[in-house]
Amino acid sequence: MTTLTAQPQPQPGAGPHGVAEARSLFDRQILRRALFDAVKKLDPRVQIKNPVMFVVLVGSVVTLIEAIAHPGIFDWSITIWLFLTVIFANFAEAMAEGRGKAQADTLRRMRSETEARRLNADGTETRVAAAELAKGDLVVCEANDVIPSDGEVTEGVASVDESAITGESAPVIRESGGDRSAVTGGTRVLSDRIVVRITAEPGQTFLDRMIHLVEGANRQKTPNEIALTILLAVLTIVFLPVVVTLQPFGHFSGATVSVVILVALLVCLIPTTIGALLSAIGIAGMDRLVQRNVLAMSGRAVEAAGDVQTLLLDKTGTITLGNRMASGFFPVGGHTEQEVADAAQLASLADETPEGRSIVVLAKERFDIRERELTGDHQFVAFSATTRMSGLDIDGRHIRKGAADAVRRWSAEQGGTAPTELAGIVDGIARAGSTPLVVADGPEILGVIELKDVVKTGIREKFDQMRQMGIRTVMITGDNPLTAAAIAQEAGVDDYLAEATPEAKMALIRAEQEGGKLVAMTGDGTNDAPALAQADVGVAMNTGTTAAKEAGNMVDLDSNPTKLIDVVEIGKQLLITRGSLTTFSIANDVAKYFAIIPALFIATYPQLKTLNIMKLHSPQSAVLSAVIFNALVIVALIPLALRGVKFRAASSAAILRRNVWIYGVGGIIVPFIFIKLIDLLLVALHAY
């Protein structure tokens, strides 16, 4: 008999890593689009949003007028390079937006080509465009149908391909009721038939939000970004009167200080480098999240992730592998380990849970007890929340496995007595962080099975890195305190919350926030929604409920709880990149000051000769060299702004030291070298 499995259909542009195939930083299509957008952004209505670059644009217009009124190579050269400075800044922002716009185009095509089978009140179906659906409509989806909009499955169960959204080719099961009923528009049904109730208003679907987010259409400046923009504007205003006063000073001292030189000097002294790259850094930070298959609903969430001080992580699936595995058999009352394994395997033959299958496998590995084909009279006893046991009745034997107190009570009802050593073994397993299951054959208790939560490889090292960054990790689990304490110690978390309820999670988050800390957590269920909404960074799983996804400010398309650690690292990288390039930009201004001021006034004040470190050819070549460097350094730093400064787990003090030495000291030295080289090149070309 051959089983046929429906294969997911590849979506245009979809790749193995997320919403769309990750593109090269210098993809030709993105470069062409960015160059066109860079010119479009010269619109003053666009430029005024960036005060620093708006001043450069106004300055370039002033020098253009001066160059037309008094034509000269110097004036025209300054004008051209000032315009290029603005265009390069626009190009940096357009490059950051490029990949997002390409992804948005792919998603927009997917949405526009989708039709829906709307279910009418009389049971008939009407084919309509997905855009015509209203909230509350019922649609029918069968094999190979694209789900037209976000909704909840109200009838049926189906296998769904979500690769168009998540990039993950493995299908998932969606069914009515429970936490697996939410479906996303743009995904494809692979098998069976489901009825979906639309839960999103037109234009407000998850796909619409993805389109807006990845193309940056709704990107709002974050609080830190706004504060830095204000600081840059203040620095610009401070330098304006300083530069203006140089004109009468030059006139008094006999030095020639034209309007063009004053504008060039102002542009070189204000922090144009970070002003040009600030927007690109923010957009690129969100793009890096998209590449990791995480959608941030705002730039504020990404920035907050970088400042997180407390990390709440679920134990199951995040810290541990998610399934408890059988790791040992412990006999009691004179029985052997093989007897316990044999009975445990019989009781688990019908148990299709990962725990049940692991018991069967362990018995086979330890004692070569293979799965048996049962003959004769037998009846499997399913697990229930009431009995807290499961097992098998066969040939007059009544085999049970389950919670220690439940099996003890059942054994006593059969006339048996618990061996004296049983309590000690059960307590020892629990204290070690494992789960004990007691095995009985009728009134006779044979022994105990140990089910162990397996801590993920490398997770302890991850938590050590978090600790180095000053982040406190808290494990959340529904386990009892003994089990929770043992796993917390093995995993290396700083604290744990055992027997966690939604109320307990909320109380913990509020307590941390009242202490002035930013809190991040993950969740997927409706009961996680309040805590996700309360947390500063709430990462909802894409496989979770609609309520959870709406409550969080990020959605992990891979539904991998461990991703929260990556989110924090990306947030840190965003903040470090912004800080590093701000330091480099301000340090640049110091070097440009030493390049221009001594060269301008050295003829009048020979004492300035000691400050003329670079020995530039002439005042004009000094100014032009500084302006050219000021423009070209923006282009040189675009890859760094888009890729981000490499993140290394370290303390704030270590990061600050590294920032000062590399981008502070380096930001002073680099301009000295390249301004001198540009000056030599201008002289060699007989430009001056």
C-alpha cells in the first residue's frame, strides 16, 4: 500500500528562511530601485523629517545659487558634493528599505490572486475575491485551496502548508476548537476540508500587516531614535551661529571666508554621518528580525528588546526538548529491573504519546524486549485525568502505570501494600527534576519509571551569555517546585516560577516592571495573552491563538520559543550599531575641524601651524577634501549600517570601552588619513 503525501507548492520569492528568500546586500534589482528612490527622496517634504540632511540640502541650494552667480570650479565642486551627500544619505535609507519592498511585492501578489469560496446561509457557495470578504464570513477551503484571509477553523481538520508565510516546508495541522484553530491568509490547505470564519477586517489581515512591516511603510521612529534626532538637530543649531561668526572674524583678520566655504564648514562640522545613516539602521534592524522569521509590530519593540533586563522563558520547548523521555527503571519489593521494563512496555503499547513511545524504546534498548503483537483477550486502559493511570488488562493480569499516589491507591484497592522503599525512590526522582511513574501488576507494585526532561544542548551557555549582558533569566513551568528547582539548576537560569498560572505570570512581570526593568516573554495560548500584552517585548508563536498574536508585539513565524534569545541579541545589535556609528560620526567632526580651520586661517595666524597636522595644500583643497570625505564615508558605512555591528555578549562597560576605542579613536584617525589622501589626489589632478 502506497501513501501519497501532498507536497507544498512553492510560492514566488519564498525561501527556506522566511517570508522571502534572503537577498544579497547588493542585489542588482535592489540597487536599481534604491538609486531611483534616492533621487525621489530629494523632495523637501521628505528631507525635512531628517533635520541634519535637510540643512545639507538647503546648504547645497545656497551654494548652487552662489555658483551660478559667481561661477568657479571650487564653488561648483562643493555644490556637487553637497548634493551627493544628500543623495548618498537617501541611498542608504532606500537600500535598507529595498529588501522589505521586494518581499512586500511578493506578498501583495499572493493576496491579489486569491479567490474565496464564501459559504451562504442556504449552504451554497459563491466565489468572490479575497478582498471582498468581511469579518464573520464563512469560507470553505479544501485541498490545494489558498486560505483567503485570517480566521478560525469552525468545522473540520486539515493539513496546512504555511511555507508562504514561515518558509517552513513541513505542514501543520489546523482543527476546530483549542489552540490550533487559527489560520493565516495566504497559506494553503493540503488535505481534507475545513470551514473558516473570517476574523480580520479587510486590509487588516496578518498578511497586510506583514506587507506594511517588511516594506517599512508604517515604521514609526522609536523613542531613542527620536531623542537622538533631537540631539542631532540641537548640535546643528549650535554649530550654525559658530560657523556664521567666522565670516566677520575672517573679514577682520584678512582671511577669505566665502558663503560657499561657510556652508561647507557647517556641513562638515554637524553630525552628517549618523544623520544620514540613522533611519537605515532602524529599518535594517527590523529587516534582520524578518530574516529570522520574526515580525516586529513596531520599531519600539525591537529597541525594547535591546534594553531587556528580565527574560521569561517557558521550560517546555524552550529550555527542555519539550517531551519527557524514559531514562531508567527502578525495581522495588524484590522485583528485577527487567520485570519492571517488561510490564512498563506492555502498559505503554497503546500509548502514542512521546513519553509512552520512549518507554517502549528504552525497554527494547536495555533488555531487548521488543514490541509484542497481543493475542487473546486483552483491553487497553486509556489515560484519564480522573484515574491518572493507563495500562493493559490481558490474560487475567491488570497492569497499570501512572502517578505514584494514584497507582498506590489502586494497588491498595486490589489488596496490595506499597513497598517501604517506594516513597524514597519516588521522592528522589522528583528532587532530581524528573517525573516518576509507578508500575503495578494487580496488587503488586513492581517499580518506578523515570521520565526525564532533557535540557537542550548549549542552552546553559546561552544563559551564561545573557548573564554577562546583565539579563536575568526566569524559567516558567507548571511543574512542582522540586522538579522546577532541579531543571533550573541544570539549565543555569537565574530563577524559576513553579506551578505557574496566568495570574502568577502577570504578577511576576508587574513586579519586575515596578523595579524599573524591561521584561520579555513568549507565549502561544489564549491564557498567555494578558502576560504577552503586559510584557515590554511579547513574542507570540505563529501556531498560537489569534488572541496571543494580537496581544504580543512580535510574532515568531517559526513558532520556536528559543527565538526570544535571538530577538534580544538583534535588539542589542541595533542599539550597539546606532551607538557605534554615532560615536564615529562625532569623532569625525573633530578630525574635520583640524583639517579645515587651521588651513583657512594659517596665513593670518601663523601660530595655527602647529594644528595643521595634515599639511594640506591650500584652504580650498582642505575644504573640498573634507566635503568629499564627508560624502564618501556615508557610502563606505552603508554595509555596516545594514548588516549591523557584530554582536558579542559582554557587559555594558566592556561594550562601551570597545565602542570608544574602535569607533571613537578610529573615527578621529580615519578622516586624517583619507582627507590627506584626497588632498594629494586633488593636487595630482591639478584641481588645486
